Amino acid sequence: MPPQPKMNWLIELIKGVRSVRSEMNVPAGAKIPLVLAGAGDAARARLERNRDVILTLARLTSADSADVIPKGSAQFVLEEAVVALPLGEVIDFAKERTRLEKDLKKAQDEIARFDAKLSNEQFVAKAPEDVLAEQRGKAHRSGRARGPPGRSHQAAGLDPVGLAVVEADWRT
């Protein structure tokens, strides 16, 4: 039996916070604030009613509603609201940007290697079918199924994990 909608909202909120913490390499012991922006009355009431549970399970210092998303926030969408986690005090954005750019370069190089193999007519003609299937599978898992390059990641926004970070804050 699936959880009730109110409980599902709480579960998705905590899962989202934990995902952001993991993807952005927030230290496990660090407690961060949460800001719920653009939330309706029902979401604000859920936040208020479940504040203690949310603070404990998501390792937060606070959980509040606001109209404006704070600078330096990682964000994700939860129903009609944007959940913002101000991370400026717990991670170094310049260091994180460098890490993400390095990961992007590695992924692009890997995709280029797979594309080169699969575009080589001699390789395709001579390779056993199981090797070709393995290479195609690796190419697919690397982020694209032979689509145009650059579509798997937007370098300008550095958003490889489906998170948005206020763009101006990467430069601070």
C-alpha cells in the first residue's frame, strides 16, 4: 500500500535533501538550513507540522518558508515549491566547480572513446557481437545513446546531477 500523499511529501523532501547533500559532497556531520520557497499553504503547514522530524532525519539546522531563495543554494523541486539548501558555508563552490568540470571532462572523454570504437568500420566488422553489445551498453550508460555531443551536461550551469545552483553564486 503506497504512503498517503502527506507522508509521501515528507519522504520526498527528506530523500531530496539527502540526495543534494550526497551529490554536493556536504560533510555528513554538517547541519544546513532548508528554505521552502514558492510553497502553498498546504506545503507550509506540512513543513511546520513535521519540522522536528525533518530537522532530525535530514540533519538540518532550520526549516523555514520564504519568498526568496538564498544565494549559494542548491535547489530541487518538490510539487509546487522549490526546496533550497544554502550551502555557501559548508562547501567551497570554486573547489566543487573544479570537481564537476573534472568529472564532466572524464565523462566526455569516455564517450568519445566509445564513439571512436563504434564509428570505426574495421572494429565493427571484426569485433564479435558480444563485444559490440558491451561497447554499445557502455556508451549508453555513459550518458547518451549515440545522440549529439554535449547534451548530457550543461557546462555553463554545471548541473550534472539534476540540481540547480543559483548561477551567480558559483562566482562568489
